[in-house]
Amino acid sequence: MTIRDLRKVYSSRGGGEVVALEGVTAEISSGEFVTLVGPSGCGKSTLLDIVAGLTPETSGSVVFGNGVGDGDRSARVGLVFQKPVLLPWRTALQNVFLPAQLGTEPPTKTDDSLESRARELLDLVGLAAFAEKYPWELSGGMQQRVSIARALLLEAEVMCLDEPFAALDEFTREQMHVELLSIWERQGFTGVFVTHNIFESAFLSDRVLVMTPRPGRVVAEVAIDLPRPRHKDMIGTAGFTENVRRIRDAMAEYWTG
Amino acid sequence: MTDQIVLDELNQAVESTSEGRRGASLIKTVVLQVSALAIFLGVWQVLTVSGVIPSYLLPTATEVLAKLGEDIRDILSGGPMWTHFYTTLVEILLGFFFSAVIGIAVGAILSEFKTIQRATYPYVVAGNATPRIAFAPLVVIWFGFDWASKVVMAVAVAVFPVIVNTMAGLAATDRDDLRLIRSLGATRSQLLWRVRIPTALPYIFAGLETAMLFSAVGAVIGEFMAGNAGLGYVTLLAQELFRLDDAFSAIVLLSVQGFLLHRLVVIAARRLVFWQAESGSPK
């Protein structure tokens, strides 16, 4: 996926213009796990929305692997939000199945095979026994796992995660990190993860793109040199701390809060 | 799977303690409510029997209860009171039915077609602000002395809460839900059927609850205006004959009728919008 010279301008209420993104260029290889990290207002969520096709760019381009560009982006991107955004009148299984029921093009597979895929995905996120439960019967961590399973249903090649664990408690979040990575390793999608948590970005990523605000731009790129698969034990090791420090330094060089 | 175990334990803990407590507190509540009624009726009885309130203004509580018992027996045996009871019941139900159908349709049209909404919304607001009861004499001229004028009055009073709530419900879809659905490439009609209508259901049912109560108001007003049947007509006749116990009995029957009809809507809402109570969210 190639992001080239992306620029996004919002017109503000007073008639002025707010530059949310300026000259953002990045190359993300297929199967890579990349994190966009930066303080609030640096445009990382806007960038994610543009990649996911939710917001049009003002100029520049996002081109996917085999040259597929605009228009068809939403079908190729799975999205996970900060809130699980599950429909309360649907069971966990029906929520995972939702993407198959939407869109102008009917799914190429039959409904039956998609439903069995939905069950497999619930199994993958450890919720096989909760398929018939409603969202309010699940804990926050479980709800977010359902939303990850939903994002995986149509086998999108890119998975965009917008601060998906920010609302979870520390312990659940750490567990979700490990689970997300194991799902990523098995499914082989390209991960684009947005966070303002430097530890999270270091633990998850192959590469961290450091962003700064006003206007939002990517100012540095930090390659994480921790081996895979990653374990919880790595947190606190000298190697992990060193990676965190490099992300910090990269940000400090360009930005003073 | 630790989540599961913790969740189950929690559920059990909550259920076992609250079930016992709920049983005890339910009995307590019933005792309190029966006592309140007994005190109310006792004070009424004392005030009327002692002559503090003269009998031509207020019959004694026992007189009213005796008349009520007589009316209920008459209803159960299919006597003239049954006809009155049944007439009002049908008027309320028809009024409710048409209010629901018209209210949901108008609310949906106004929220889906913005041009129509912009052209007519001020008049909907004005209509809602008008005391529709003022139309009652005209409604009799247009729809006659029979049941039709009562149903029209019921609809006139009851349709607005349904319109307003349908519009509010269809506009209530969460921003995050919209973002999700758009990211999945949903069409307009998929968005409507899969998300906006389910989201609107709790609002629509809140409107229907009000509509059922308002429909009874409209039906009784219709009976006051014209006709020769119904519980509203019975109270009017009782006034003319100065039979205050008859009037009270009919009012109690109207109250019971309204309460039961309202419960029906509440029960239907709990079944159809089963997620509302449990999820604890405005949805």
C-alpha cells in the first residue's frame, strides 16, 4: 500500500481552513504491522479514515498493492474502532456476520459458508461459546474481540485499528495485544494501528510512523527490532526499552507539547 | 476464558442475593400500596358519612364500590354496561391503531424526505401545539354521531406523539454506528432497515405508549360530544341524572381499561425491543 503526498483540509465553521494532514507519504508492505503514533490532533485518525475510504482526501493518493486505488477501498479494508460498535439487537455471531449483509455487491460466497466463517472467527478470538450472546452480556474486552472478528469476516487485506484498546483496562489491554498479534500472524493481513500509547506501538509493530500535529505530518519512522512472535515478557527488557526510547526521541525532536 | 468464569460468578452472586431481596421487597410494596388505598377510601368514607362533604357533591366510598361491583357483574354477564365498556374499548383500540399506522408513516416520510420536512414541519409543530380537542364539534359535523367521530378524535389527539417520536428515533442513530455501516459500504436502504429502524424502535414504542393513553382521552371526548354509548357517555348521562356513583364507577372502569391497554403496549415493547432494558443504553 502506497500513501503518496496525502493532504487533507477541513473548512472550519468560521470560514477558515484547518490542515489536518500535510504531505503524508508512506509505503506499507503487504503483511506488515505498522503503527501511527502521535499526540491528539496529529491527524492519525484522519489518515486512517482516508485509508479506509471513510473520508475523501483533498489531494494525494492511496494505492493498494496491485494498483487498485480509489473507489473500492472500503471493501478491502477492515475497521476496528475505539468503541466496539456492536448492534445490541444482534448476537455476537450476527454482529460478526453483519458485513456479509451489507454492500451493493452480493458476497461471492454463499451465506452458509460465510456463516461458518463467522463461527470460525469467533473461535479464533476465543469466543466460540459466546456466539449466541448479546453484546450487553459480554465484557468490554470480549466486545472488542467480536468487533475484531467482524473486521476479519470479508478477508480484507488491510486492517485499520483506531485506538481499539484505549477504553480497556491495563490487564485486558495487554492480553488483547498478544491475542491481536497471534491473529495477525495467522491471518496475514496488513495491520495499520493508531494509538497515542508509545509502549503499545513498540510492542505491536514492525514499524512506527511518528506523527506531529498542526499540520498533521509523519515526521519520523522507527523500525522496531524486536523478534517475533512477541511475548509479554519482552516488556521491560533492555531491547524493548531501547525501542521505546527511540520512538520518544523521534517525537521529541519535532514536537514540544 | 477467565472472563467467562468471572462473569458467571458475578451473575450468580447478583441473582441469588437480589432474588430473595426482590421477593421480600415486593411483598412490602404490595402491603404499602394496599394500605395507601385503604387509608384513602377510609378518609373518603369518613368525610362523606359524617356530612363534611355533602352527599350531592360526593357519594360515599361504599356506595361507589357497590355500584362498581354491580357494573362489573353487568359487564361479565353481557348486560348494558358491557356494551358501554366494549364500545369505548373498540374506539380506543381503533384510535390507537390508526394513530400508530399514520404516525409512523408520517414520521418516516418527514424524516426521509427532507424537502417535505422543510415544507411542512412548522405546521406539524403547530398542529402538535393546538389543543386538538377544539376540533371536537367540527369532527361531529364531519364524521357524524357514530363511532367514526370518536375514532377520529382519538387519532387527532394520539397521532402526534407517534410522529414526533418516529422522527426522533430515525434521527437517533449513533455517529459510530454510522461510521461502521458506511465503512462496510451499506446502501441507503440497508442502513435504514439494518440500523436506523431498530435504533428507532424504542423511541417509537415510547410514542405508542403515550398514544394508547391519549387515544382513550380522544375517545371519551368524542363520546361527550355526541352518541349514546360508551363509558364517557355513561359519565355524561350520570351528570344529567345526578347519579354521582354511576359516574365514579364508569371513571374507575375507564382507568382500569387504560391501565391494561397501556400494559399491553409496554409488554409488546419489552418483547420486541428486548435489548433496551438489558443494554442499559439510550438504545
